[in-house]
Amino acid sequence: MKTSIIRHSWLVLACLALAACGGGSGGDNDDGGRPDPVAPDPNPWLPTGSSVQLYYNSNPSATAFEATAQRNSVFVAPLRYPTGGKEYFVSTPTSVGFLGFYSPQVFVSGAGQFTVDAVLDAPVTFLRTDETGPRTESVSGSGKVTITPTYGTQNLNVSGTVNYAGTEKITTALGQFDARRVAVNLNFSTTVQGQSISLPFNVTFWFVRDLGIVQRLEAGQTLRLTNATGQDSDGDGVFNGLDAFPNNPNESADTDRDGQGNNADTDDDNDGVADANDRFPLDPTETKDFDNDGMGDNADNDDDNDGLPDNSDPFPFDVHNTDTDRDGVADFYDPDDDNDGVADADDRFPLDRYETTDFDSDGVGDNSDQDDDNDSVPDANDAYPRDAQRWQLLTVGQDSVALNGVLGSSVMPTGVVSVNGFDAPWQVSSSASWAQVSRTSGVGPANITITADTSQLGAGTHAASLVFADPEVEREVVVTVQLEIALPTISIVATSLTIDGSLGWSQPTTTTNVTLNTGTLRYPVTAEVDFTPSDTAIASISGGTLGQTAAQLTLAIAPEQLGGGEHTGTVRLTATVRGETITRTVPIAVRASEHVLYPSEDGVALLSLPGRQALTHTVEILDSYNVPGAEWTASDDAPWLSVTSSGSSGDPLTVTANVTGLPDGLHEATVSLDSTNAGVERTGALRVAIWVSSTTPTASSATAATYVEILADPVRPYVYAHNGGTSIDVYNVHDRSLVTSRTVGTALGAMAASSDGEWLYVLDGGAVRRVSLVDGAAPIVTWSLSSSATRLGYMRPNGHGVIALNNGHVIDTDDGSQITTTPMAQFADKHTLSPTRRPDQLCVINGDFTPFTGDCATWSLSTYGDGDIRWVASVAASGHNTPSGTASFSRDLAMRNDGERILIANSPYFGPSNLQMPLMLFDGRQTAEMIQAMNTGGTPGAGRAVEAGTNGDLYAVVRTNATPTDTDTLWIYNADNSMRLSVPLNTVLRETQLDVSADGASAVLLVAPDSNSASTLRFVRTY
């Protein structure tokens, strides 16, 4: 489309290189039928006419003039190239001009291909017949251009220059000519639909008289005339333009341009020598060729072709009479051509006075040859320049060798000496038998290994000499061998041996690897320990010998006699190697916490009621070091109580009450422990309480007061309750009486009690309140928290009381200090912290997820240094180990005091189909599967709370169907998991607010008529 083309500024990729583009016809002139006028005669510098055929660059297609035509009232001679392109020349007797061009192929980017016919209104003059000097002429003019297809005829402008350079010689395949050179630089421009189009025309022409254009240069492409045909006036077969005598059929050439044709001229080149005697009749510069080599003697630099340039040849026309040494005697007759004093017969280079011999016959004289024996080693580096088999002197790489060995080692020290000297024979000898060489002789370069046999030598410095000799040239080189034999050393991987028993003595040993740098040879070794107490630490070496293969050094500690703190000493290792004593010491450090004997339960509740008695209870005496054999004794301070009098750690201690004669009421006693073991630093105590009553408690009763939190005393038959306010009420769980009330804080929260019943710990906002349970007058102690907590639990790892909070921190109950600075992940953000009857265990649960996760973790406490508490083992009760969809949003967790069973209160809220397992029992000794779903009478429900009794009983509250209108039931299970009792509460339990008296005879609960009402304290007899 025309519009599409014009929108692009025309980028003309034009074939204006008219002589090189594809062709076609065009450029015809329609003169309207007027009679043809008579064209003027052509200019001699551009003969025209249809008979003129010009051939360029050996192209078989001719460039020819079309018939003269009139364009714009000017006679033009169109010169058509084989490509179809044309140039409109105006050839008159006085000048040669240019009227335009025709291009059959003009490519416009984005538009297509067009033909262009450009004709000027007046011709541009290229040359004038009579001009002689250079000329530069500016050009400007106008005309018409026809662009087909599509655009038709448009106005045309032209501007530029014509540079006439004058006459110069030019050589073509047709000969040498005097040519006039014209450089044309024109720019044709037009405007189409508002867009400017430029057509450059930059061409250089060489015109020869009577011949025309012999050479044309455009866009880097040269057309050079290689043949021409045309009018032959005399019929001699030579084109008039190339015929010196166009009207004489007997002549066509005049070499010397003397007006006489070569056929008639007897001296064609006019050099004064008749053609008959001239070896070069057409070359005025040559007449002779002495050596017949085709080159005239004037141009030939060696006329006699004897190899010597004429300017160096004393006899330039005598091939046998050169005189190399210029002594006046031609070499042909001279016995010493180069006059070097060596007769030619004995001279390898008779024409070179600087060379006479060539040892390696390589054509290079020895004086200039850099490698006379041609062994590839330059003479400058060749100790034997005329011996192709040798070039180096015998040398060694160093004059001394230092070796280092170890006394008694199987590894013999070695070194290497490099022998140099290509093809040089050598021998080596040693001055000492211990200095041994891998080879004693050889030829040429070699690496000789020197081995020192240290088995013959003692520790210290030793020396020997190695003599390297070349027997052919009597050359010797001496190398000194210096040997240093050191005593072996004992290496220990660990720089010190440390046993850290501060968190328990489960592994009272440590090991490290020990080596002796004697290779495969091993030597006896002893290990002695310097440690106090002397019998506490023992060191041993596996196998009793040392060598390069590591032995294991074991340090074992018997911690029974140790006390708390860091105990230091050393282990001394002694080995004997070939009479030498080798020693090495390594420091040892043993860290221990306070050594304590303590009861597994430091609070015991006994009971004497009609139909229910618990008069004896057994605890285990534990050792904080977890080692057996620490002896203990026990005594009590009450006449009604008897105890096991003695035993050792791990043995049971049984307390037995004799209620004969005891009045009704609460009786308390203390059992004290002592130890004769010197390493035991502290012994615990046991608080015992018994409730004696002749009255059977009512099956169930409740208070009028409302509460939000309850806690059963671990020793006495009390329960502590508060409503989130400032005070705590204390009730007797058997006679249901209010014992006392005490103001404690401001906004009370969760509670925990020390397992001996001495202290009560209550969360109060951002603090913990410590309240004495045995001395009502004792002040309340407040410990501030670094971050808030909602649950807390009491533990007694290694007999030391601590409080664990669900903010991840652990508090020492002695002074309220934080034991760990880093939050304990096992406690942090847990829904419930559930204390157990075991002193070192606390159970936690994340119940607000599905499936739930729960852990009962065992902890160890260190009193060494700043103290530390760490989780050492746990069992995981996870909803992942239950049938799909049955374990979610669990609310509470309890563990039996024997650690064998964990009970989960499961509270799934996904509909009745998932309420089949409100109570799940897990194996507390493994992390495996759920054992069973506890029997709740076959009725689906949601677990609300669970608790474990001291005798293995389990207690649970389950809500039937878990709808807002349903009420809860208390379920009690025996130690064998069988259901003992179910008590419909007909009320709703406040979540997790279930506890059991320490003697197991009463359950205490916070219940309400519905989930929106305040909770009251309810007592339920459990038997």
C-alpha cells in the first residue's frame, strides 16, 4: 500500500550501483511522434553507436550503447550494462555530459522493490575535449523521476560536484593507456507524499580517447575493460579504438609512436638497435639477454646467472670467473676461494672465510652453530659440545640431606637425592651402614632414596657421607646425611578429661584415644591416677600397649565418695621404649552436684476410717548420684509411727501407723534420714500425716461458696480453694468443714504444693506467692516473674524442689531464683502442667490442637556452679498414635506414680461419631501406641479432667455427649484399669478442676449447674 510505504522514511537500499544490479528494460522515451532530429557526432573520448561492445572483468555479456535518443530536447546515448541499468550520456564533439540514469531495482525497506528513471532538464558536464588541467565544478539542477509501480513521475533535484583530475596512466588487459579520470558525486532527491527520498550517484570514470570508458569505480566495485569490439574501418580485424592506423589495413600498432607502423618500422621500439638484432624489439629499455633467462641485461641483477649479483660480481658476464676473496684470481682457478687459510679441498665451506668445519654435518659451520654436536643442548650449556651422547657433568641436587626419625619406630626416615647428568655413569657409596641407598650405580638422571635404619641407633644426632662418582671422568660429589632421632611422644586426642555428673551419674566414665608415634611397633604402657579420694578414679589403657594405632584411655569414676563441686587431678601415662621412659600427663576434672539421699515421696498420707484404712506406705530411698550402696538410717518422732530403720540407696522404707489409742483427728510426724557414707552431703526427710475418724464421710456434699481453682494437700486431708480473688479457703475433705481462710494476694490463679505439704505456691498476676502450710504466722514470700504464666507444677529432681511454669521458666523454691535462663520448651505454652507422685517428673499437654500432644518428662537438677535443670527422658502420649479423628482438644493428663500408665482426658468436638474415646490410656514406659480406651459405660462423651491416686487408682470426669445441656460423671478405676465406681454428678465440672485427697478416700471437684454458672466445691467419697 502506498500509505504504508510512505509512513516509513524511505530507506533506499537501491541498486544505483547500476553496473552490479539485476536488470530489466526501461527508460524509454515517448517523443509524441515528432520527427527524429539529427544527433551530433560523438566525442572522441566516448565513442557511441550500437556497434561499440565493451567487455568488463572478462564478463561474456557486453556493455553496449543503445540507439541515440532525444530526452528533454537533448540527444543521449544510453549506455546499457549487463545488469539492465543505464546511464544517459551526452557525447558531443566538445564535451561528454550526463543526463540521468535508469535503475531497474531499487529496494525500499518496508515498502518493496521499484524501478527508477531519473532524467535531468540539462546535462551535467563530465569532461571537455580541449581541457587539460584539473577542475572541480559544483552541480545543481532539476528534472523528473519516474518511480514504478505506485508513485509515478515526481519532480527531481540534483546537487553535488564533478571533479576532473586530468590525464593519468592506466593499465588494462588491452595495454597501457593515457586516461582522463572524472570523479562524480551527485545526490538525486525527490519528495513523495511529504517524505524525502535521496538517491546517491557516486562514480569514478576513466575515459580513453577513441575507446571510451576503460575503468569504472562505484561503491567499492571496479569494472576494468578486458575486451572491446566495434567499428573496424580498414577491415584488419582491429577495433578502431585499438587501431593506431584505423584506415590502413596493413598496420594497427605503432609501439614507438613515430608515425610508422610496426610492420614497416625496422626499429619498433626506437632504441637504436634494429629489430633483427634486438632481443626485446618492443622494449626500448632492453636489447640483450646474456644468460637467456628472459630478462634483459639492464634489468637483470645477475647477467651471467652465476649466483652473484652483478654489483658484487667482478666477472658479471663469466659464469666461471667469480672471485670470492677478491684476490684477483677467479674462484675457478683459486685453491682457497675464501682465503681463510684452509684449502678448498679441506674446507667444508670453501666460499665462507668464517667457517671451515661442520662437526654434526648439519650445514651450519661450527663457528656459527649453537649446537655443534646436534644433541639439542646449546653449546653454551653443553659440557661436552662435540659429544652427542653426553652433555652434562655429574651433579647432585643438594649437598646435604636432613632426616628425622623416632626412637623405636617401625617407620624409617627417608630422603631423596637427585642425580643429574644426561647419560653420565655414576656410582654411590655410603660411609655408614645405617645410611642405605636405593641404588648404588646407574647412568643418567635418577632419584636416589636414602633410608636411615634407626634400629641400629639411639636417640640423638648421627652423620654419614654419600660419595657419588663418575668413573669415566674421575669426578666425585659428596652429600652429607644428617640424622636426628627423637624420643617418641604420647599423643592424647583430648587435652583434658572431664566427667560431668552434675545432672546424674548415668555415665560415670569418659574415654579418649591415645597413640605413640612408633608406627606398627607397640610398647607397654601404664596409667596412674592422681585424684582425691584416691579410690574414686581409675584409668586404664585398652590392650596395655601403645603404638600408632590408637588405644583407648578410659577414666572411670566411682562417685559414691564424691561431694558436690569440681574435683581435679591428673592421669599419668608411662611407656618404656628401648630403655627410654616416655611420659605424658592429662588433667582430669570431675563435676558433681550435691550428693543427696532422699525419699521418692517426701509426703505420706495415712488414713483410718470406718470401712477404709491406709496404715502403711512404702517409699524408695533414692540417691541423687543414682548409684547403689549408699547406706542410710531412718528415725521418726511419733510414738504411733514405726519405720524401716536402715538400708542402702535403692532400698524401700516403710512407714506404719498404729492407731490404737489414737484420738480422732489429724496427727503428723517426721521421719528423718541419715547416712554414714562420707560422700553423702545431705539427706532428706519424710512428712507423715494420718487422719483418724470414727465417722464415715458422707457420700457427696457441696459448699455454698463458689470457686475457680482447687488443690488437694499432698499430705493432709485438706483441699485449698479460691475464687480468683485475694484469699484461699481450706477445707477438710472428710468432715467437709472449713478449716481456715487466709488472705494471700490480689488476683490468685493456679496453685501447686510442695510434695511434703510444707509450702503452697500460687500464681498472682505477674508473680508467684509462697505460703507456709505448717506455720500460719510465717510471712508470705513474693517472687516476680519475667513473663506471665497461667499454669505451674512442683517437681523435686534430685531431692530439690523447683516450680515449673508454662512460660518456659523454672524457679528454685529455696529463694525464687530462676534456674534456667533459656525457656524450657517442654514447659512453654502448654495447656496443662500436671504434677505426678514421682519427684523428678512433670506431665504437660497441648490440648488445644488436633491431634493433641502430651509428654511426661523426667528431669535432673544440677547444683554445680550456677545450677541447671535438664530434661533427660520422656514418654510421649500423642494423638498421632490413636485412631484417626479420635484424639483432639484433650484437656488433662495424669500419670500413675509407678510411671507405667498415662491417662488422657480427650475432648473432641467434631460430633457424636468421634466421642467414643473420652478417656485414653497410654503406655507410660514407651512412646508406642495407645493401650485402651477406658470404659465409660458405653456412652460416648468428652473427657473433662483426670487425676491419679497414690495407690494406682485413676479418676476421671466425662461429659455425656458433650452438649451444653449434658452433665458430667465421675469415673473411678482400680490399679488394674477396671472400673470401680461411677458417680453421676448431675452438674457440670469446671474444666480440669478435679483432685483427689492424698489418702485417696475423697475426690474434690468444682461443679456448677451449667457451663454459665459459678462453680461450688463438691466432695465425693471414693469407696
